[in-house]
Amino acid sequence: MGAVVERFGGLVAAQASAHPGRARWLLSSAYRLVGAQMRYIPPKGMSPARSYMQSVTSPMMGKALSRPGTCACVNVFLPCELLHAMDITPMIPEGLSCYLVSTAAERPFLQAAEEHGVPESYCSYHKLLLGLAESGVLPAPLCVLNTSLACDANQLTFRRLAERYGVPRFTVDVPMGTSSADLDYVADQLRAMGAFLEKCSGRRLDPERLRLAMERSRRTVEDYRRYLDGRASCSRTEELSAEMFAVMALHPLLGTEESARFAALLARETIARPGPSAGKRILWMHTVPHWQASMMEVLSKSGRCEIVACDMNYEGLAEIDPDRPYESMARRLLESGYNGGAERRVRRSLDMARRLNADGVVYFCHWGCKQTSGAAQYAKRTLEDAGFPTLVLDGDGCDSGNVNDGQMLTRLQAFLEQLEG
Ligand code: SF4
């Protein structure tokens, strides 16, 4: 991490407890500036799709901090087309956490969360969000919305946030099955969520605007599928955060023109330059430690390997019918690779590893994510039985304090040697 970033993180940390408003201003100004830089003077070598997506997400994070009363706090799997149809900005804890760690500003908020009773072993994405709330740096949003997918942490974090802020909350319960009764059950909840949002915001949900948002989602998913098809025979070496930007486009931003443009750019860039990979092709499962310089060095810069896909970006590419918006959003949740038992998630990754000509799989056990850790040995066994060497790598997507950097590096390098050998 650069000296400037470290200094900025120190500045935020110094303000966070005594002057939360100043810390908020520093963070939101920095995120807006990054957005402007990505739009007008993107770094050399960065793909247009990625710099474009960052130019969209960075100001969105800035807005979440500076104008939270116009935002709804949501978890990453919540279908957001309803919000886009009503001009309500989603505020995404997982996204904010990624930005905080990228600006070396996570420490005071993790500490604030722990001082307010959040256990050390809790998922650090959620811990950071709770720390932002407890420190007063993140003021109250309009409302809180979450799904029961993909983890128990959602239920605990979002309930606590709504109570802390005294704002209304809506939860979409996602059953594990995929029957038509399950589909109707979730679709009805999403209809109720629309009514809930109308009440909270005082805005009307226009069915035509929702249909248009779904139409954009359909285009995005189709283009992302085209990108994945092209990726099977194309080499791309990108920064680790590239997959996290795709997570934003395919989840909270799905339904916006921006996410549709991102997917179209990505497909175009990839299909236009097929060619063999110089290094090993790695399929990545779960979140990415994008902030970790040692991982970045090996995975993005060494030329020894490239990440061909991350399972968070193909878990929810279900068919979309814009004329049946609620059923389409419900199908995305029910058919998610993260819904139900670990078998579905692992099977989907196995299919993708074959489709993308992967040489091996890295299964990333993010600190505090119990369902990912719990399924690690099952995933490793299943993927290896099918011929894909698999590394179970312990780490943390947003808290450097939980990471043994040297050990991670050694294990990753040994795995690459195994693949190369
Ligand atoms: S990392 Fe795991 S525990 Fe944390 S929010 Fe994601 S699914 Fe939930």
C-alpha cells in the first residue's frame, strides 16, 4: 500500500472518534476524487471496463457517506432493481468495507465495532459496517433492506443497524428450494418490499420504470455470459479488484444503465482479443483480498497466473423476463449458487472451471465466513476428484489484522509450483 494511502488512512483514523463528521468528509471526498480520476485520467494499462466501473462505484460510496438519507442500506445479494426504479441509491456494506481497506482506513472502525461488543470472530465486512455506524461516521440511511441469503451475519448485522439508527427494515426470506411455491413466496415478498419502499421514501414505484430496469438487467446478464464465453479462450491480467467491481455491477448496480455498459464493454474487450494464457488459469471462489500487495504481486503482476472468474460473479446469472420482474428477481435469489447446501455452489464452480479451462481453483476462506469455511474440505475434495487442484487459502477480504501475509504467500506460491510442475 502506498505511502500516500497510508497517510490518508492515518488522517481518517485520527479524526474518526473525536470528529466523525470530518472523517466522513475526508472519506467521501476521497471516493469522489477517485471516481473523477477513473473517469477522466484512468491509470495506464487498466481496462476501460474496469476504470468505467470504478468511476461509477467510487462516487456511489461517497454519496453513501455524505447523503445517507437518500440511500437504502442493503446486503450484496438484495435485488436492487426496485431501488433503481425509484432513484434510491443502494448503500452496500461489503462495498464500503472494500473501499475502507483500500484507503487504509479500516482500523478505527473495526476497533469501534469491537468496543461495542461485536465479536472478534465476526465477518469483517459486517464488522466494518457496524463500526462505521457505532463511530457516527456513517449517519442513518433511509431504511435497511436485506435478504437471508447468503449468511446468518445478514440477519444479525442489519437488524442491529436498523435498531441503532431507528429506521425501518425489510427482510426477504429466501428458502433453499426452487419450486414454483418457493418462487411465488419470494416474489410476493419482493412486491411487499416495493410497497415498503414507497412508504419509506414517499415515492411511487412506476411499473414501467421497473420493467425498464429489468430490461437493463437482462442485457447485463446476457453480456456477462458472452464475456464468460469469450474468457474461455482469452487471457486477461487484471488487478485483483477487477472481480470485486464485477460483483458490484452484477448485484447492487444490476438494473442500471451503468452496469449494462460495463458488461457490454467487458464482453467487447474480451471477445476482441482471444489468445492463450501465459500463466496458469485460476478459478477463484469467494471474495478477493484485493488490498493485499503480496497477493496482487503474484496473482496480477507475476505473469504466472490469472484469475479467470470469481464464483460471486456467476452465482446469479438466472434468466430475466422484464415483464415478470418479481418472479425474475425471485428466481435469481432461489437459483443462486450461494443458496442451499454447499453442493450447489461447488457444482456450479466445477462447471465453470471446465467451461473456462481453469488449471486450478483457489477457495478463499474469508475470516468469519462460517459457511465458506465449513464447506472448504468438501469443495477441495470434490474439485480435486474432478481433476482441478484446489488450494484452500485462509485470509481476510478487508481486515489486514487477520492475515498472516507470509504464510499466505508461501502457500500460494507452492500451489502455483504444483500447477506448473
Ligand atoms: S463473507 Fe460470508 S459471512 Fe461475510 S457477508 Fe459474505 S457470506 Fe456473509
